Amino acid sequence: MGPQNSKAYGTAEWFVQEYANVAGDPWGLSWRPSQALRYQKTLALLAALPQQCSRIMDIGCATGDFTHLLSRHMPDREVLLGIDFVESAVIRARERFSDINFIEQSIFSLGEIYESQFELVSCLEVLYYIDKEQQSRALKSIKKVLRNKGYAIFSSFISKPPYFTPDEFLKLVGSEFQVISSEVLHLKMVNVIEMVAHRLDKMVQLASGGKWNGFGSGILRRLPFSTVNALEGWSQLFSKVSASHTIVLARAKG
């Protein structure tokens, strides 16, 4: 996050400001170990689907990291479309992954534009940015995008509003979809390590006059994935304080 966050959290202006503060993505999607594990867990749930999905949409794609992973894990797809409502995010996604189609579009208009055109939609870390009164409308739009009994996968950070508890998130998704499976991740310890690395980045960059950039994140990039996975598993012993994210796989109600 940038040092100045004067815009209201989650608004279009806030996102534009966040992207303007950094050259890449504001949330470290490409280097944070917790993010890599969340993506792995999400892909594992998708791997259990009984059929191959050929038409896929990634809503809230940001700078394209998860969309890119979908392209690698579903090589036989017919269509893969990344959607974000922030122009700067879409531009950066196109620059990074030129072989994927990224489009600037609002979640609320997707159902009308792409009605019954997709078999799978991913919507990760999106719904808590939407006003509570509009969340049902967003889910209805996603459901309308899907073909009969198509699949959707959602995720959310676990915390106080505007975020959700696991039960709250399951209830929200279940209002428009049939929940197939869900998983709670325990990554708060890893998040603390990432925060320390981020602060170390700033200190080293300042001390070196900008010559050493990405020192802390570079260390985390070399952290063995097995170590991150083990930390997440160990943290489950303290589930009340370590629960960080909920992932939900669902199917559109016929």
C-alpha cells in the first residue's frame, strides 16, 4: 500500500491511487508466499472439478497473476478472459501477459454482456470491495455469465467488516450458488513475515539511496514453498487467531 490513502477504501478512485503509488501491483501478488499458497489451494479445488472447463473468466484480475496461472493449468481452454474495472491494472496485465485477453469492465455489466458464455468464473478477493447492498447484484451478474450449472470460485480475507467470517462468506455465496466445497487458510503468520520483509525493503532502499530495491521481497522469493506450506499447516493449531482466507467452490443454481 502507498503511504497516502486519502480516497475511500475500495472505490475506483482508491484503486487508481493505489496503482499510481507503485510501478507493479500494490499487493505483491507476484512475490508474496502467502499469495502463492492461496493460488495453489484455489487451483487444487479447481482440479477436482468433474469436467474440463473450456471458457473461463477471471474477475478482478488485477495485473494478471492468477489469470496467467489459469492459462498454464488449463492449456486446453477455448477462451480465457481477465476482467478488471481499473484501467491501469488492465494495461499492466496486458504488458505482462500479452497472450491473454484482458478487458476493463464493471462486474455489474458482465451478466448482460456475456450471458451464458462461460463455464468457469474465478472471483478472488473482490466481493468485500463492493458495498454490502450491491453484493447480491454482483453475484447475480456472475451467475448470469455462466452456462447452465457452470462453476465459480470465490475467496475472501477473514476479518471484521467490510471483510467476512467464513460463515458469512459461505452464506453470501450460497445465496446465489450451490456451495460444493470450501477451505479456510491460516496465513496470518506468513503475512507478518511478509510485512517485515516489506519494511526491510523500504529501510534498505532508503539506506542505499535506491540502489538496493526489493531486498526483503527477494529473500521471500527464495523461501522454499514447502516451508510456507508447513507454516500454514502449523498455524492451524491456533485457528482462532490464524485464519486468514476463505475459498469457496460453487455451482450456479439451475
